[in-house]
Amino acid sequence: MAYSIRRVDYFYTTIRDRPGAAYKLLSQMAEMGLNMVAFTAVPMGPMHTQLTIFPEDTEKMAAAAQRAGMKVEGPHPAFLVQGDDELGALAEGVTDGRGTFGYLIYVRPDEYDRAAGALSL
């Protein structure tokens, strides 16, 4: 199976859980010229959602967040694994239904080099 593993950084922020709130934030980021490689939204209690944003360009994301007054935590390291879908790939990642899969591996900053070595990067 063909696959690739690369370092990505992520930022997270917590927003009030309202219809369209994540869409509004992502739309603002697109207007600022930010491209995302991944994004997650996880409910944090009844009133808030934590958004985890994986930008293509870490420095551009940090600068744009600062200009916009967005409160974000990060960057934090992770790995993005992408590859060709085949029988059993879902056990290792999330398939996209178009013949590929992808998943994210979160790592502690102090463990990044060790994890990269384990992944032969």
C-alpha cells in the first residue's frame, strides 16, 4: 500500500457552540488565504466546541490568528498519514470513499523526535 507521513502542526480554540460558528471561523480563515489540511470539532460540554485546525502553513496561521484577534493555542506537532485505500485500511485510518485514507497522529512536543524515528522519518 502506498502511503506518506508528514509533519503537520495544529492549533486549537474553543468556541461557543452555536449553529454556523465553525463555518464562520473557517470562512474567515479562507478569506485570509489560509488552507487547511485537516480540521476537527469536538463538543466540550453543552455550550462549547473545541476546534482543532491543521493549517498548511503554520507561520501564516499564527500571523493571521494574531491579526484577527483569534485566541488559539499552538502550534503543536502531529503527523498526517495519507495513503491508498484497500481492504483493512479503515482499521488504520479514515477512508474518504474515493480510494484514499488519512489519519492524524497527535504527539507530545517533547516526544516528536522519538515518534519521527519510530516512523522512520
